[in-house]
Amino acid sequence: MPSESVLKEKQGIVTELANKLKSSVSGVLVNYKGITVEKDTKLRSDLRNANVDYCVVKNTLIRLAANQVGLDSLDEVLKGTTALAVSSTDPVAPAKILYNYSKFNDIFKIKAGFLEGKVISAEQVKALALLPSREVLVAKVLGGFNAPISSFVNVLNGNIRGLVVALNAIAEKKA
């Protein structure tokens, strides 16, 4: 039986982890076993630059915290070594960075994730990672709005151009 101080410390960790999960818009669980310190340092740096919180946590503590916030489905993937990456601002950043990292590191595997309080599979994390960035999506929407306006302007220019050509032909005929 663990001592009372150890138990209180673990309860504090679980509470902190549950708050982190609750305040995050997305997160990804990965199996990090076997990666080198150099690669892990680069990964942590990339995640830190994207404001993604990354930590290695015992499966039992993640399980308890996830159950507190309604992410009970994560229980099935909490086996082996587990690291957790969460973002409170960007729903795509953890998935994008960890998926790109896993493409070049066969050992590094995505287990599952969550998005806005719902558990998603490793395949769904991959699909999320492959989405274009927010800026690209905004540009496509604005381009979609711009296309009809451009076509309308071209039609108006065509009518005006036709009128000018017709008036020019009449002026040449009379001259």
C-alpha cells in the first residue's frame, strides 16, 4: 500500500492531468518507445514551438484523468509506453507534428487521440494531420468568393468591349 504522501502526490498529478485534458481542444497519445534522445529533443522543440504540451505519463494516471473528463474510450490504447501531446489553442497541431514525426520513425506510433472531448482513432488522427492548414482553407474560401465576382466583371467587360467595337465600326463606316 503506498504511503499517504505518495497517494496525495499522485492524486494531484491526476487532477492536473484531468484539467489539462479538459482545457485542451485536441490531443494525441503515442507510443514513443525506442526513440533516441536526439530525436526526442527535436520533437519536443517542434511541439513547444507550436504551443503543444508534451509529456510522458504513466498509463494508470492517464486512465484515471481521462475517466474524470469522459474520455473512457482511451482505456483500450493505454498499454506500453505512452506520451501525451495536447493543445489548448490549435486542434490540428499535435496531430500534424506527431504524424509527420511518425512517418520518418517506424518505432514511433500514434495510438489514438481526442478532439473537442471525443476520442478518435489513429486513422482519424492521421486524417486530421493531413488537413490543409487554416490559412490555406481560408484562402480557398476567399478564392471561392472571388471567382463569381471575377466572372461577373469579365461579363460586364465583354459587353462594354462589344459596345465599343460596335460604336467604332459605325464611326469608321460614317467616316
